[in-house]
Amino acid sequence: MSTPWVARGLWTWTFLALAGCGPRIDLSRDAGPVFRPPVDGGTQSLDGGVDGGLDAGGARPDAGLDAGPPDAAVVGIRLEGEVCTVDDPCAAGLSCLQDIADPLQRICRRDCYVLDGNLVVEVPEVCDEFESCQTVLDPTTTQWVATACAPIQYVRDGVCFAFEDPDACALGRACAASEVTAGPDGVAVVEAMRCRDTCTFGDADDDSCTFDDVCLFDWITTSVVDYQLVNDLDPDSRVTCPPALCEDPSAPGCPCHDEDGYRCVPVQNQNYCVHTRGLCGVAAPYVGLDDLPLNTGQLCNEVVDHDFCDREPYRDLDNGALPLCLDIQGPRPDDGICIAFCSQYAFDYNGDGSTDLAGGEGPLSRACLDGDFCDRAFSREIGLYNPGPVEVACDPLVCPEGEPCGPCNGVECVTSDFFVTTPSACAAVFGTCQPLPPPDAGVDAGDPLVDGGLDGGAGDGGLLDAGQDGGAGDAA
């Protein structure tokens, strides 16, 4: 079973791009060297110098434009345009970069920078037509990888590799993180980037989005567009904000103008009232029992398309439910449905014989929006549950549907066509936020929400560690 998402709230994992600097990523020295030349053609210091910076980043100090012709006679050395690997590296003056036409392979690309002391200076004029000089950063660590000529991506939602470099995508699109997982330490790992149409989130006067698109909250990247100012004529009069007073952006003590879309965001060890970047797209609906069977207009696709789940309503909830686009087997690759994950049972998800409460296998309960409640009926219907690595048979006559079952060690006995070895098996059914039924309809009393919050995060278990399709198979 794949593991594309992990706990701890994806919307809290952010990568900061500073206002007025485009893709220039400015981190403290102890965060590691970051080498992104400014957009205006200036230079940027390599923290740690050439030897401690460029060499550590994998480039060669002599890999500038005057490196001279490569030695084609050297066995295993690849020339410009050729496929390269770790065992078949590029010649001097070239960098081995992923190919937007075939992301599974890497191509030797011409370097487009020179060194000025310990500064990297872009030289875009050496690039060919339909190419641009792109600075490639490791999107997870923001470490410098290369500055080289690479094809411009002209297709909306097309693959790109120069994280937040404005030269990577055509028509002013951003090369933004599109798929994120969590590493062993719970640190966000960017798995893919795509060219996105962007907007100014919360600004009622912003008209960047076209056709049927709306400006949606960017839950992965915090990119500052502009600052709230004390004096509109003084760009340095930025309004600072105490986070404790701005947990509710509309609170009287918060200086940010919530009515104008400003939010309190940490920027370089200070908190400011800012507009952040949004993503233009279609707001896919959150679905439930009443929406079955689903049609294509109810699907989300946040990878190869721009049908996004609107996460903004959950942004300010205290211990709020985790909204996500749950992978299903849809007509397009990466099609899914929008759900808000709100509960899980304590369960031995990885089958090691114990329930690791500190490793993501503990009970979880998160808050739904007003007018919604946390329920498991929809999850039972679509197969959103986890039986563990080995199916354990159970008797539905002994364990009524929807109730924790003693023979199943506190999880439910589920009857499903998804199971392989038995028609009914013990499984941890996950909770999703669903609309409250009418007063006379009653609420599923068989959904005992646990109290304790997320005890694990990235670890062995739960829906988020079991993957977006966290049941016995892909949700159908």
C-alpha cells in the first residue's frame, strides 16, 4: 500500500518565499547554504564560500562558462543532451537534471552561471530558445543543486524542477510543490513540482484567476505577496503581529486587517501581517454518503490538474480535521475525492504485534466545521478502513456493524468485497467530517470518537501513514 501522506497536518508544512524576491529563498546560516541569485540579475553570497558551498551542493568550482570543451574520450562521461546517471555523470560545464519531457530520466544541461569570488551569477544569455537559466534547489532542504539551461514548461500543471524559480514556467506561473510526503523525522519532503497559476489569497480585488477558477489557499507553500503597511507610502512600515492574538484573525486584538485578507505569518524570525500566494483552480466539493454514486464533477485532482480541495475553512480550527484529496481509481491519474479526516482507532496498523501510541497508531480525534460531525458510515461504504497487513476474520452476528468489537480488539467487524481471504474482517474504520443530519434523522451512535488528539504523527499507522487509499484497497 502506498504512503503518499502522513500525519501532523499538511497545511502546516510550508516553504517560505519572500515578497519582492520572487523565488529568492533567504534562510539563516544555520539552516544550510542556499544559493539563489536574485531575479534582478544581481548576485547572492554563497554562505560558507565556494568550497563549503558549491562543493557541498554537488557542483564543481570549475564548472563555469570558461570550463572549456568536455573530454568526450573519457568513458562514461556524458555530453550535453545525453541521458546521465550517477554512474554516467556529465562532463565539466554541464549539470545532470531531470527532464520535463520524461521526469524518470535525467539529461546533461549546460551550466549558465559564473563564479565571482564566492558568488554565483546567472548568465541567461547562453541558453537557447525555449530554454531559460534555472536555479535548481532541493525543494526539501532548499540546498543549491545547479544553475543550468533547461526547457521552459509551457503547459499549465506541467512538471517543472526549478523550485519557485520564475524562469521555469511560462506565462508567469509558479514552479510550486504539488506532492508532499513526510520523511522519517516528520519533515516535509517535496516529491513533485508543477507549474501553477497563482493569485493573491484573501485579496478581494485580485483578478488573477480566469474562467471558472477561484483563488484557493495554498496549503503547501507560504509565499508572501505583500505586507500590510502602517503608511502606504513607506514600504518599510510593515505591520508586525503577535501570533497569540491572531490565532483568530478576526479577533479585536489582532492588528491584521482580516477583512482585507491579511494574516499573521512568520517571516524571517518576525511575524507580519501579509497577503500570501493562492492557487487558481476549481474548488472540488467535499463528498459524503448522499453524494454516492460519485460523478466526475465531484472529483479532485491536485497533481495533474487544478481541481483542489478547499482547505482554508480548516485553517484556523483548533485541532481541526485534516482535509485531503483521497486517491481513488478515477478516469484520470491521481483523481480523488475531498474528505476531511477526523478520527482513527488505536490499532496495530503495521502488524508488529503492538499498538505504537507514539508512532501514529494511537487514537485520534480532530474537530469538524460547525454544522458537521465526525462519522464513519461514509468510510465503511467506500472502503476507507485498514485491516492491517493480515486479514483477521470476524463474525458480523457477534460484532454488529459500526460498533467496536471485543474479538476485534476494539475495532470494527466490516463486511466487504474488498477483502481477499474472508467476507468479514476486523478493520480500523476512519472517520470523516459529514453534514449533520436533520434533527429527526439521528446520528450514527456507533462512532465513539476518542479523546487524545494525534499521538503519533509520522510513524507506523493510521490513515495518513497507510496512504490516501488507507482501506483494504483503493476507494471505489
